[in-house]
Amino acid sequence: MGPDDDARDHWPRHARAWARIGPPLRPVADDVARVAAEAAAWTAAHGRAPRVLLLGVTPELATLPWPAGTELVAIDRSAAMIGALFPTTGVPAGARAARGEWLALPRADRSV
């Protein structure tokens, strides 16, 4: 992943057009509700908040009502997508986005 990768791909245009994108590329309310319900069920079953690895910076998923204490890290290969879409409010405390490849995560093994 080089500094000018964004110039060679479609993600900067995709980031600029996000407001006009709909399903299936963007989750609908039912999708978000299902993820929120699964996170709540996982928390109840395990007695602690989840550690979430979000592949991409989809705002609807980053800002869903995560259980208190959720740790969220979002990974996206596109700096344009991170800059345009990763929310600065409405995410769990300490949530962060990092640039990286999903198949070679920029995280230590077993850290998420």
C-alpha cells in the first residue's frame, strides 16, 4: 500500500458519493438493528463488552448502539474513506480507524 494508492483506485470517488449510495452497498436499518442485537446478546452471554474489528469505516455500523465499554477498531485501505466517513461522534469511547489491508491487518496477532 503506497502513498498514491488512492489515486489509482475508485475509493476517493466512492467516499465523495457516499450520501448517494444505498443498499446493498450500505446497510439499512434492519441490518444495523440485527448487528446491535447480536452485540447485546454477545455481551449478555460473555459478561463483558465486545472488542470489535470493523472491516471498513461504514458509519452506520461504527455508530450503532454498541454496549458500554465496547472497543472498536475500523480498518480501511483508503485514507479517503477514513477521512470522509469514519465518524468523530457517536462511536464508542476510544474508537479509532487505521489504514490497512484486511488480509494483512496492521494489528498485533490476537489483539482484536
